[in-house]
Amino acid sequence: MSFCETQRTRLAPLWDRMLSHPFLLQTRDGTIPHETFASWMRQDYLFVEAAIPFLAALIPKGPASHWEPMTQAIGALIRELRLFEERADAVGVEIRGTQPSFTTHAYIQFLLATAQNASYEEAYTVLYAAERAYHDSWRMVRDGLERSSPWWPFVENWAGPEFAAYVAYLEVELDKLAAEAGPDRLHRMVEAFETTVRYEIAFWEMAMTGEGWPGIPSTNQALT
Amino acid sequence: MSFCETQRTRLAPLWDRMLSHPFLLQTRDGTIPHETFASWMRQDYLFVEAAIPFLAALIPKGPASHWEPMTQAIGALIRELRLFEERADAVGVEIRGTQPSFTTHAYIQFLLATAQNASYEEAYTVLYAAERAYHDSWRMVRDGLERSSPWWPFVENWAGPEFAAYVAYLEVELDKLAAEAGPDRLHRMVEAFETTVRYEIAFWEMAMTGEGWPGIPSTNQALT
Amino acid sequence: MSFCETQRTRLAPLWDRMLSHPFLLQTRDGTIPHETFASWMRQDYLFVEAAIPFLAALIPKGPASHWEPMTQAIGALIRELRLFEERADAVGVEIRGTQPSFTTHAYIQFLLATAQNASYEEAYTVLYAAERAYHDSWRMVRDGLERSSPWWPFVENWAGPEFAAYVAYLEVELDKLAAEAGPDRLHRMVEAFETTVRYEIAFWEMAMTGEGWPGIPSTNQALT
Amino acid sequence: MSFCETQRTRLAPLWDRMLSHPFLLQTRDGTIPHETFASWMRQDYLFVEAAIPFLAALIPKGPASHWEPMTQAIGALIRELRLFEERADAVGVEIRGTQPSFTTHAYIQFLLATAQNASYEEAYTVLYAAERAYHDSWRMVRDGLERSSPWWPFVENWAGPEFAAYVAYLEVELDKLAAEAGPDRLHRMVEAFETTVRYEIAFWEMAMTGEGWPGIPSTNQALT
């Protein structure tokens, strides 16, 4: 069994918890409150923005054969930001200028720290796990969401064939990297996979609960 | 008013909240449950360990005049790890092999990402704010803790004259860096200061509540 | 006078020396020996390849408004590699698998070290100076080279309108960065500009003389 | 045969060329012109200074067991700078404010780029090869130099028992890293070893010949 299959099997309880998160179920069923979805959009916009330096920082560490696909993936992220802006406009949400929530801030730091400090194989694991998580999550949403929903373009973006091909490519490459990794490196790839899934769950949880910074009353939540 | 004074004044409500956190008050009063303190020791041991690569990564970005003090500060962190190990031994706590909690993981990623991606001035702000927070926190604890307490050596370490001199040195240098920074850079230093205080509060909160990863039931908390 | 103009004026003697280098004059006049040009192609192919991680490493350090143009510039470098491969094929030169000469190795290390350790402003200065040097150098070659020359496509690439627009964009942005830089940072930008011009001259010199590693006889030149 | 032994055997012709470089022979025999030695001191002072951020940048990439020895090695480099300053004072040489020669600049860029972009194993190879080269070079000098020579303290520093123990420690650790490295990584370690020896030879050559930047007449050599 390949590295990616092995991890998805091992982490099935967490993966299923992610895919059955109330945020996704309510989005699929069209019952998600508008402000809850808007809040997720604002936070995910920050996350997608941070994914650009994450991918860019991987290029110098990776094999030359990965440079062109990684550059194209950065291009796709730039288009994804446009999609957020366009959707926010369409439904009257102000998407710019939001402060990151605790979980968004933490997940972004994890991306950036991993890109700089971890091995390429470990950082590539985080990239795959996060992209695969979004692909699976929005395929789940697709199974129920009305095409007339203002959120349908997100389904088209992450559950569509282009993104599917990208995730499949990442899986092939990650399996190759894992096949060549020594035991220490492989162990850290396994940990990075799980940590990413944990952050994905935390992200949906944050979007649903409107969580603040721990130990700080809501009146002091906004960074000044 | 200097940069550091300005920020401590501006952030007084958060700083006071930090200094009056139940974890610190109970530690001062000798009423903190043993397992709660042990849990903090395990998490802070991970944090101090991560502070070593954080400081090391700052050296190549900083002026040559900072290299020797920063190298000495790394030496102090190595001795701090020994202190944790010695205290853990003394009270029969197994300190090694713990998994980071969500907040510890996030705060460590913040350190590492900042060291690599932020300007030197911004990263130096995080260093000062975190060290100053510990100095003030343990001076508060000193005001009540019995000298016979097994936790007294932590007071000696962070509230003592050597650490005081180190924090005073950091403040002088940070004020100099701030005086030379342009408005954009200064704005990011201000944000970095506040974010660090928020993480400090979150850290005491985590130590007190034994928080897990958001959205994951306690049976799945341990990373495998 | 803008930063870029000031530097080009200040460095005019070096810039003129670069533009009147025998390699460029002989290329313009069609008198360059085939093997000399082939040797340059092999070394510059290595350099262009290394420019990809250089640009990618700049993205996390730069403002978000630079991310899309920088990503497009990486795309242009990938197409530039194809141009080298296509030209090498056309004239029967084996372009892959060459070892870097001393100067190529050094210039590549300078790019990579600058991207990681220097400020964004300094690294952007290196990018501009190197791209502008190529634009001016190949415009000089264009003034004499026959359109039927196998090297004409290099003229089209670097002296053409698309590259001209790219260099003009870099100049506008670099002048903005310089206008906001404090005196220390500006001083380092000035140094980085000059160092880049020195490396450009060294590169033509290496291509012309077939230089080896200093102090090592030619029989030991090849890295094993 | 261990990795280090294998490489020293494989590279024996280059290693011998390094050890029999005229600069070292003349230093050993006390016939080196004062200005030639002073010129080396100025350039090597720049190199030792750059080795501090090189070592610091390795700490975040290496195993925790390497942090304390690496921190001590930085301390040793700081003392080495003091030695240069003290010797320069003693013989009336102005050691500060020198511009790096082409080879010094290139070698420093190689150190910094390797620390940031290469694997830890590769960077550790460069560290070992450079330190071992100095240890062997100055042991060679020790065999002839008078103890009354003003350069004797350099012999004591690099050929002495403390430095010998440090180099022996690095060799044990590097052999362990090599034993665990996969074939690709090992191949790059082999290349890094050879490149370092080449730079060491180039450095003595530069010190002996007073080389300038290629293609630039001596009147323009100084960076402004």
C-alpha cells in the first residue's frame, strides 16, 4: 500500500470526523448561517493568501522537475483569491482586512515554519494532506448543495476535475518521495500528515464556533 | 517614551490579565495542583527546546554586535532545559516524550515562522516580549511562593538578577531597533508584540485547562 | 534622480566595461568562436536554472502585490530554459550535465545566499541589476548581429519588447523600495547593485577565457 | 572505510595540493612576505566572521544533540576573531573595513547558501571539510615555524589539541550522518566535500596572488 493510502487508512477516524464536521454538513444541506459561512470565507482567504509564500518557499528545496508544477499551483492560488473576492462581492461580504483567528494564525504559522524548517518531503506531505482534505471535503458538499447556491463556485473549484488532477499528481509525487525516505524522515512525514488533518478539523471548528484567542474575553479579541 | 514602554502601556489590560492568570496566582499561593504544574512543565520544556533554533535562526539576520549575546542566550536556554530535567527528576515527573498541545504547537510554529520569515526587528520583538513576560510572571510568583517549594528554582531562574540583566539588555537593543525602523516595519513590530502576549496568555490557559486539539474528542488527542 | 538612474550613473565605468566586453562584441559581429559561445550557453543554462529558486525564495519576503509578477517571471525563466535547450539542439551542443565553472558556481551562490539572508530590497536590487544587464547587453548585440544567426533568438528573448517591459516594471518597483529604505538598507542596496555588475563582468570573462578553479591544474578541473 | 576517510582518500591529489600550497610552505619556512600574510589575515577575518551565521543557521536544521556543541563552536569562532584582532594589533595591521576579494566573497556566499538551501548533512560536510583543512594546513605549518614567529598563535589555535578534538568530534558525527543518508543525499555530500577543498585551494591562491575581480582593472577593484 502506498504512503498516502496507508496514512488515509490509519487516520480514517480523524478523516471521517473532518468530512462529517457540522460546518460541511450544513454547507452541503444549505442550512449554514450566512454569517458563519462569511466568517469562514474571511479566514480562509487569509489562509489561501499564506499558502502562496508556503508553496514558493518549497521551490528552492525541491527537485527541478517540481518547479513548473509548483509555479502553476501558485498561479492557481492567485486565481483562488480572485474567486474569494468575487464571491464576497456577490454576497456583500467585506473580505479584506480581517484579523486571523487563533486557529487561522496557528495554521498559517505551521505552514510557514514547515516550509522553512522541515525537510521537503515533510512539507510536501503537509501540502498534499491539506489539498486532499479540501478536495474530499468539497466533494462531500457537492453531494447535496444546490447549483444555485452562492457557494457552488467553491464546489466547482475544489471538487472539480482540474483540482482532482492536481491532487492526484501530488499523491503520485508524495508516494515517490516517501518511497525514497529513510525511517526518521518517514516518521516525520507521518506526523506531518496527522498534524495537518488536526489543523483542518480545528479550522472547520473555528469557522463554526467563531472561537477567539484562549483566555482573552471577546471584547479584547481584535488585534489592534 | 521608548518603544517597549509604549507597548507595555498600550497592552496593559492584556499584560495584567497575563500576570493575574489563575495558573500564576495558584503557583504563587502554593495551591496549584501537582499534576497541573507537571503538565505545564512538560509543555514548557518543549517550548524552551524550540526557543533554541528560534534564537539560532536570528543570528544570521542580526547585526554582528548581537552575535555574542545571542550565543550566550542559547547557552542559557540549554541550562534552562537542564533545570527542567532536574526539577522533573526531583518531583518524579517524566518530562521527556510529551506531545505538544495545540497551543504549544501553535506558539512554537509562531516562533519558528517568525525567525525565518519576519524581519529581524519583528523577531527580536517576539524574543523580548516573551522573555519580559516570563520575567514579570515569575517576579509575581516570587512575591508569595515559599522558598521551600519545589518550584522555587524556576523563580530563581526567571526572576533572578541574571535574567533581569538579560531582559534589560534586550529592551535597550529593541528600543534601538525600533528607533531606526520605518513606519511599516514598526507597525509589524507592534503587532508582533501583541501577538506574543496573546500566545503567553493562551499558554497559561492551556496549562490550566489541559486543553486538547479543537474538534477532536479526548480519546483521539494523542498524536500517534 | 531615481535610485536606479543614480546607480547606473555611478557605475557607468563598470557598466560600459560590461557592454564592451569582447564576448559581446564578438557575438554582435558574428566572430565569436562556436565553442566559446557553446561554453557560455552551458554555463548560462546552469545560471538560469538557479535563478528559479532565487526568484521563488523572494516571494515569501516580498509584498503580496509582487507575488503574481514574480510567479510570472519564474514562468518566463522556465521558458528561457526551453530556449537554451532548443538552441543547443539546433546547433548540436550537449547542454545538460555540465559542471559549473568557478565563476558560475560563485555567482549562483551569491544569488541563493542573497535570497535567503539579505533583505528583500537588497535581493530585488540583485534581480534588477542582473536583468537590466542582460537587457542592455543583448540590445548591444542586436545592433550588429545578423537575423540569420543561430544566436538571434537570444537577442529576441532579452532585447525584445516583453523583456523590456519586465525590466521597466522591475525598475519602477525597485525605485519605490529604495525610496522607503533607511540609510543602512540603502547602503547595502548600493553595494548589492555593484556586486551584481562585477559578477556580470566576471561571467563574460569566464565565458571568454574558459577559466578553471584557481590553483588547480586543468587536468583536475572537472568535479567528479 | 568511513565516509570521511573515503573522501580524503579520493581527494588526496587535491588535498596534497592544498597542503603544499606556496602560501603554507612560505609561512612554515618563515619566508612569507609580511604584506602577503597581512592580506590573508584581512580576508580570513571576513571569512571567520561569516562562519558565525553559517554555524548558527545550521542549528535549526540539525538534531538537538548537536545544538550544544554547535553553540560552543560559535563561541570558539568569536574567540578566533579576537585572536585575529590581537595579532593584527601586535604587528600593526589594520584588519577591519577590508572589502572581500572575489574568492572570499564567493566562498562566503557558498557557506551561506549551503546553510540555507542544502540538507543538513551536506552543510555539515562543508563544515567538517573546511575545519579539517585548516587543522591539517596549520599542522603542516607547525612542522617548521619558529615559536617566536608572530604567526605562531594561529598554529596554536588550529593545530592545537582543542581544535583537534573538535575536528575529531565533527568527523564522528559526519560519518554517522553519511551512514544514514540515502544515495542522492550521499552524492551531494561527496560533491560538497570536493567543492569545499576547491574553495580552500582558491583561498590560499587568492592570498598569495592578491587576485582581483575577473575582467576589472586593478584601479576599479575596490568596492565603493
